[in-house]
Amino acid sequence: MPDARLESPSVARAASISLRIIAAAIIIACINYASSVVITLIFSIFIAFVLEPGVRWLERIRVPRWLGSLIMVVAALGLVYLVIYALYNQLIAFAHDFPTYAEPLKRLLQSFERFVGRLQQSTSTIMPAAQQPGLPTIRLQQESPWAHYLLRGIGSIYSFAVTVMFIPFLVFFMLAGKDQIWASSLNLFPREHRYHAETVIHSIGHMVREYVLGNILVALISAALITPIFGLIHLRYALLMGPLAALLSLIPYLGVALGLVPPLMIALGQYSAITPFVVIGVTVTVVHFLAINVFTPKLVGHRVKLNALTVTISMMFWAWLWGGFGLILAVPITAAVKAVCDNVERLKPWGAWMGDR
């Protein structure tokens, strides 16, 4: 008969691992079910971290915190409005002409689908699929997979618009009540762990500010390099396509492909020669290479110390969970998780595994 004293530690360990797996599955299910709320909160927290230094500076010059928070939120909204206003004519013209420029891309995708269909048909002759006779075939009209992927986690354009409207209010309340929120958050931890919790929150805030502001600067520099070249080849909507390509090219690994799609879509409906396509491809690729290898290390710094494997896995997971929004948030969320691991003793091995050295 086996000794119960030898079995109990292994049984307890197995039970502990099982409970952790179940807890992780429940957490993933919850953040997937409440994705619109969670995504809104994450964006609001990141924006609040970015605006916090401005609020502190206003406090130092005797501006009440609630008023300083209001000033920073209104200033951020004003900046967004100015950008939209500057691109308004291009946006309206592009929206009006979009069906014209989307038609060549649609024909290209249809040709690719026909090629895939012929390939599937040829393979079906080698390995015929088993079919049940007598059962009718029902075809359902589905929405565009690209729209579904981009809006996953939000639900619809209407839900997205409603969600965006909540962000300024959430950011204002987070900034105005920062001291109370900070004290209440630290009180959630035992007294002996409050110093580590404070260190972790400071580390996450500093990382988010460097990441967001650094990437904004990299996007501005990239747009300043791409847009004039698009203008030189007389690409339509160059003032819109340049910043859009620069912004999309910042996404790790997929940036070049995503950054090429908008200008090439316009080029398909505008040019018949091959030279403009080559110029667009070379420009976006070279600027992306400079952004990733030169601008980002200098401006973003070394706060986001994630190795390539961790970044790839995180992008696959969050893109699977939240689609396009998960792709945007994958790196900062994973960097925040690493900041927690680096400051919790029993999680430090995981932080080291996720790190770049």
C-alpha cells in the first residue's frame, strides 16, 4: 500500500496546478465576454498614464487637480480634432471615391479566391470528402471577414462609437481622483507588499508613457519621410496615405504588409506603370526598417524589454482574443505583465523568460 505521506505533496501540487489552469481559463473567458469594457478600460488607463505628467505640472503651478485634469483631457481632444480637421477634406474625398479604388482590390481578391477554389477542387479529386446523401446544402451569407476581425472585441461600429465616447470621461475621472484611487489600490494589498505594488504601478506607468509617446514620435518621423515621397509620385490622398502607412508600419512583424495595403489600394486604381508600385513598396519597407531598428530603440528606449518569441506569442494570443484591437494592445499589455513579474520574487523567472536578455 503506497504511503499517504508520499502521495499527499504530489496530489496537492497537481490540485494546485489544476486550480490555476481553471482560474486562467475563467479569466480568459471573462475578458473575452466583457471585451468591450476591458478594452475601453485599458485604453483609458494608458491615456491617463500619458496625461498624468501634464496634470502634475499644472498642480505645481497651483492649478487644482480636477481643473488640470479637465484641461489635459480637453487639450488631448482638441489635438485629435485638429488632426481630423487637417485631414478632413482628404477623408471626405477618400470616403466618396473608396468604391472606385476598392474595385481593383476586390477583383484581385476574387481572382485569388478562384485560384484557391481550383486548388481545393484539384485536391478533392485526390482525397474526396465524404458526403452524406440526401442532406440539403445550406449556404449562409456572412459579413466580411476583415470587418469581423477588426471589430472583434467591440461588436459593431455603433458599439465602437459608444465605447469611444466613454473614454474621455473615464480618463478625466482617473486623473481627477488619482490620489484617492492610488491609496485605495494600495490598501488592497497587505502592508508588507504595498511597497512592491507601488513599485510595479510606477514601473508600468513609466513604461506605458515611454511606449506610447515614443511610438507617436516614431510615427510622426515615419510619416514625415513617407508622405513627401507619396506626394512626389502624385499618389492621390498622399496626406492621408502617408500617416496611415506610417502608423500601420509600427505594428511588429506585420507592419510592412499592413502599411503597404492602403497606398497600394489607391495605386491600383490610379497607375498603369510599375514604377509607382516599386516606389511605394521600397519607401514603406525602408522607413519600416529605420523605424524598427533606429528610431524605436532611440525614442522608445529599453523599457519594453521583450524578446521576439514573447512578442510573437502575445500578438498571436491577443489578436485571436480581440482581433485588431488585440494586435494593437498586445505589446503594452505583455510589457505590463513582465513589469509585474520582474517585481514579484516568485514570478521573476517568468519575467526573465519574457525578457530580451
